[in-house]
Amino acid sequence: MINFIKIRVDRVLTAIKGMFILIFSEAAIKAQLFFITLFIFLGIYFEISLNEWIIQIFLTGFVLSIESLNTALEKYKGTLF
């Protein structure tokens, strides 16, 4: 059981390390994070509803996930040719 937990923690730490590498190395992710931050401040300013916050959080995660997948595919394609 302890080994199972150790493996899971190691995998989570590896994922977090990869996230930071992505944030600091990709201009597209930096641009997405800029606009996400802008939209958060605009949401606070315009006092959007709880449902709108939920939608914004969901779409933020979706955009970052797709952008990360796109970056991974571009890197993979670069290794093939």
C-alpha cells in the first residue's frame, strides 16, 4: 500500500514539473494565461454569476488542455521528421 501511494505521489510530482516546463517554455501558453488572468479580473469587475464562473473555469481548463495537447503533438511531430 505504501508503495502504491509513493508511485502516485511521484506521478503527480512529475505532472506538476511538466506543467511548469510547459508554462515557462511555450509562448502560446503564456498568452493563454495572460488572457485567462484578464478574464478573471473582468469577471470580478462585472460581478458575473456563479454559473458564469463555473463555465469560465471549465472553458479555461479546456483551452489549456487542448493547447498543451497541441504543444505535445508539435514536439512529437518534430522528432519524427
